[in-house]
Amino acid sequence: MRPTNRANNQKVLAFLYGIIMPSPLVMTMLASGLRQYANADILLLGGYSRSGDAPEGTIGAGFAAYDRRRMTGDMPEETAKLGTVEIFLIPPQLRLFHGLVRIDVVPALRRQGNGRRIIEALAATAPDEQLRIYDVQQDALAFWIQLGCTFQARPPAWDALFRLAAPQPTRAGSPLTTPPRPRGVTRA
């Protein structure tokens, strides 16, 4: 599925004005039969089938998540492990993510932005950069609210939708941060 024009425009602006946007995870099949999804920031390694009911047209899988910035080589190390994720993949190529079932960040690495980094990488790989979150737990509700998710009640639990935010310019003088001048006003 192609990104919308709005998504393309945001990516062009992000490139032009030096804004860092999460890049999609690229899938590689490993010789051992495992799948690897990676970008410059995050590495997901695994692909075992998860138990439970997957939405129609999806396949469940579990992965270990690693911080590529903390890895010294191509192979993941325990010191670079961020946690685990369970997701639903869209067949037949399994290159796009449909939704997140569970995320578990290593306790010592929580509240440092690691969960957000994983979620943003997953959303960048989802169709239209929207990631469904299934069965939001009560004790994690504050995390999902802080990410800006929209919620749908499904008693006794909640489901959510995470969309990548529009890029926020960080460089002074970009057309997105400089307010327009009123007509007739010139620079001094």
C-alpha cells in the first residue's frame, strides 16, 4: 500500500529541514528461518508464531527488540536488548505490521523513550503509518495516552490506534516555524 500524499509531503519536509522521522523496518529472512526487521535504530529478531487469535488476514509473531545504537556488530547482544514485542503481520510477504499485541521493555530501560522508539518504528512499517494496539492494559494506559493514541472501548479492555506524528521542524527559519509576515511589512 502506498503512503498517502500527506505522508509523502511530511517525509519530504522532514528531509529538507533535517527532521528525524522513524524509518520503516526492512525485513530479511535469516538462514535459520528467523525473520529480522531492522532500520538504523531498532532491530527485531524472531518470528515465532504466537498463540491466540489473530485478526482475519493476519499472522501473529513474536520478536526480541534490540537497540542498534548499542550493538557493536551485526549480531544482537544481550546488553543491547530493549525487550520483546508480539505483533500481527500482514501476509503474504509479511513486510507490513497490522497491530501490536504486547510490548515488554526491560524494566531497567523503561521511562527512557525506548518504548516510544519501538512503537514509532513499528508504525513506520504499518500501512499509512498507523499501528493498531490490541488490549491496552490499565497499568499501561498512561504510556499510550502520552504517545497520543486514540482509544476504542472493548470491555473489559481498550484498543488503541497510534499514528506517526507530523514532523515538527527543529531548525530555526524553516517555513514551518517562521510565522508569515503581515502584508506590507519588510525586513529591517
